[in-house]
Amino acid sequence: SLEQERTQLEAQRAAKHPQETIREFAIDLSNRARSADKPEVSIPNPSQRWTIVDAPKVAQAYHASAVVLDSLRQFAPLAPDLAQRQQSAHKRSQQLSLA
């Protein structure tokens, strides 16, 4: 039943280390930003609807994922793939915020 699944998920979540939960959250944010992004728009142009409506939200998601990934440094140095993801997210959030 739905209640049993919920109870199992809560038990699994409680058993995880905090850094694993934070890592998953950061990756989820990054993936959502990537799926909503339009990488072909390297320089946002205010004449494009996407730049005005969606780009600020995508930039916020990229920035949030970079900040959350940075918070993982309190536990240990970032793995190379996560450091690359953080750097890319930060760079893209800056590009999108120029519009």
C-alpha cells in the first residue's frame, strides 16, 4: 500500500548519511536545470521569450546546485565529477544572469 511504501522510504532516508542526501539533492537540481536549459543560447538576448521567462529560473537552479555542491566540501573534498558539475553550473548561471 501507499502507506507502507512511504514508511519504507522514510526508513531508507533516515539510514543515509547527510552528505549522500545533500549530494542527491544537488545532482537533482543540476539535472533539472540542464533539462530546462537551452545550451544553444550562449548569450541571452532580451528579445527571446525564453531569456525573459525561463532563463532566470534556470540560472537560479544552476546557482542553487553549485551552492549545494559547495556545501559538501564540509564533509570531504569534492569528487572530480562533482567539482566539474559545480564549476559548470556556476559558469552557466553567470552566463544566464547577464540577460
